[in-house]
Amino acid sequence: MNRVLFVCTGNTCRSPMAEVMLKDLAERSGKPLEIRSAGVATVGGLPISPHAATTLRKRNLTLPGSSTVLSADEVLWANVILTMTAGHKRAILERFPEAMSKTFTLKEYALRGDPVMDDVAEAERLYSEWQVRQVLGQNLSSEERTRLFELQRSIPDFDIADPYGGPLSLYEQCADEIEDILMTLVDKLGTENEI
């Protein structure tokens, strides 16, 4: 059984919406998945935000349980951890470096195999090289810097904006964005037979 853990900040908006939506999509498409969600900066037991609840009800989806704090047990349980932002991904990897091979932003995971991911890998390599050279008192060549900046401009934003505190319409836009990405992910599950 593939186990997916969605992670956001408070586990009251984005990650519980993603959890419920993927459960629904997986069930409708016959994909055997276990799905949970957690937050990197929350306390356990908080209810889903009222606007997130309304957004899910409008989609005829069952509301999730209360918030869960990201823990070592949750990280160990998951086969894949999908975050709402790159900041969430960094927070997880700082606390749980052993999760590196299974932690991605939701968007980057859904885009696996897309040519843009080659650009992402090149940008990460150049950025890492730049950091090492800075420590050594060196710098990237002008060609390398130019290429890094070109890549940074062309790479899509892998973050899903936080609707917390915004109007209902912002939550609905967020849910639409998450659903579009999840539909891509579920389609890939059919061709790759894995999460």
C-alpha cells in the first residue's frame, strides 16, 4: 500500500484539503492509497479552517479530522511526503534529513518526468556549487551566474499559496490549484503504478 503524507504549516487548510481530495480521487480511480496530512508548525487537535471546510463541502467531500503535528512517526509511516511549499520541504529535511529521498513539493512531484525538472536539477547543482565556492572565497563564472539566473526565471513556482485568513474565494482558488495538480498525479499513478 502506498502511503502519502501531505504537509503544510498548520494542517488546517492546504494539506487537509489535499488529503481529502486525493482520497476521493484515488477511491474513484481505484488506486490503493493511504493518505494523511500534518503540519510543521501546529498543535494537534485544531479543526480545519471554516473556509476550507466550506470549500470541501461544496465539492461534496468528507471533512478531515483535526490537525496533526508532523512527527518522526508520520515521516517514517510515509512512502512519499508532499509539501505545499519549498519552505515546508526545507523544514522537514532540517528535522528529518533521512526523508530526503521521499520529500517533494506537491508540484515538483507531479511534474516528475517533465523537461522543466531538468532545469530544476541544473539550477540546484549550480546553486550548490555557488555556495561551496563562496565558502572557499570563490565565485561562479559570469557564464554560470547568467545561466543560473536564466534558470531561476524560467522555473515555475512550486509553492501553493497559503489561503489562511483570506476570503472564501481564495480557499476555492487554492483547492482548484491543488485539485488540478492531484489529477495530474493520479493520472501518473495509472501509467507508473506507483506513488
